[in-house]
Amino acid sequence: RQPNITAKMRFLLVDWLVHACYAYKFEDETLHLTVNLIDRFLERKRVLHPQLQLVGVAALMIAAKYEEVEYEPCCSEFARLTRGEFSAKQIRVTERFMLTSLEFKLTTPSSLVFLSQFCKVAGVAPRSDAGHISGYLAELTLGEYKMLSALPSTIAAAAVCLARVLTHCEEPWTNELAHHTGYSDAAVHPC
């Protein structure tokens, strides 16, 4: 639906947003919601290539307002992120347009929501090697266009399974994980 935007352009936008979230010390949830908002908006509205970064920064502003408790940068800071490419007014207008287009439906379960639950079932502590790896793997999928077809729960299950493999867990996918996630070992492997 986006003849002017390629998978590589989307990847570069997501990569830029990862760096922006890191610079502002935003929560992982903010990044995941930002990418989700962009993808859902792009499903509904056609965007020209020069406007893609504007959509990305507006989505980041929406997500930061929604997710960040400690810090919410003002619109002019988001404009500075674009190095003068877009004004604060353009970002506000795009924010309103995005919110209206998405009918103010901001939240959908991201892979992070499922990842948290699946790690608990697997006995993976959030700050353990497997916890960090599974979070990293889930984040890597954000920029990959082909991963848009995977359900967030599938991505989370695959991230937990692969993290357990990489940390040399005896049994990467247990019956308990299969029961709680609804995914068999065979269903997780393609993702």
C-alpha cells in the first residue's frame, strides 16, 4: 500500500528511532509502541518518502506521551531530532492526523507484553543473560519488514526459545511453555 516507501526505508526509520529512544533513555515500551503506531498508520494512509520521518517522529511523540512517566520531551525537542527538517507545528499537525486516523486506538499488545509473561513461565529473570537476549531479539524484529506478518506472541515465544538455546538451556522449549504460550516447539521454529 506504500508505493513510495521500501522495506529499507522503513528499516532506516526504525533504526533512527532506536537511537532516538536510546538518547532520551525511553522505555522499551515506547519504542515498540512507536513502531506499532507507524505500521498501523501506514496501513491506513499513503505517505510520501519525504514525510516518513515526520510520521516517525510524530509517532514517537505520541508513544512518549503515552508510555513515559519520568520524562516527556516537548514538541520543539522532537523537531530538533529531525535537525530542522520538520517544525514543531508540522509534528503537532501530524500527531493530530495520526491520532484521528487511528481513531485514538493507541495500544495493542506488543511482543514485550508477551515476552514478559513467557519469560516468567520459562523462569528467565529479566536481568539475566537469557532475559537480555530475548529482549534484544524482540527488538531486532521491529525493523524487519518480513516480521510484520508474525504475531507479537509468536515473536515473543521465538525470542524466549532462541535466548534459551543461546544460553545453553537444557530444554529450550518445555511442555509448560507450550501450554502457557499456546505454541508447540514446531510452531515457534519458523519465526
